[in-house]
Amino acid sequence: MENNTITWGDFEKVEIRVGTIIAATDFLKARKPAYQLQIDFGTEIGIKKSSAQIKTHYKEEDLIGKQIIAVVNFPKKQIGNFMSECLVLGLVGEGNDVVLLSPDILVPNGLRMA
């Protein structure tokens, strides 16, 4: 592993928050199988959109109401015909299969990782 040391100040700039998925639909124009997600991050941040290549382990109906962890302060990114507004975080395993990061108990949307 390469030494990519960052400072505490670098880390503090990253806004990692919890949100609840309120909508999940097939992202038909994505190059790799993916969903388009709408995620509620609470009143301070609101609802943000993201795309996620998580179809191996998750079905649309199982995602609704699921709390996830995401970076909410990256610049928006155009992905095909879709504008992603946050980066949903997950663990990448064999075959690039992604398992979402999520809290193990229900917490208020918008809480920041500390």
C-alpha cells in the first residue's frame, strides 16, 4: 500500500453524513449495472441524488428506507444523463461487488461522521 498520508485538517474538510434512501430506480443508461438513488440527509442538507453500482447485493425495494453513509461535499458529477450530487460509501470486494456502509442503529439523517 502506498503511503498517502493526509493531515487532520484534510480529513475535517470531508463531510461524511448519514442519509436515508427514499427512492431507488434502475439507471438504464449507466455503462455498468447501477441504481439512481435519492437520499434524504435531513433539513440542513436536504435530498441529494447519487448513482451506485450496488446491484449485486441490493434490490430496489430493499434499498428504500435504508440508512447509508455518503460524502456530501464533493462537486456534482455528470454520469451519463444523470447528475450525481453525493458519493455513497461502500466496501469493495471481489469482482468489484460493493457492500454499503450504514449505521447499525437508526440515527437522525444528516449526522456527521466524527
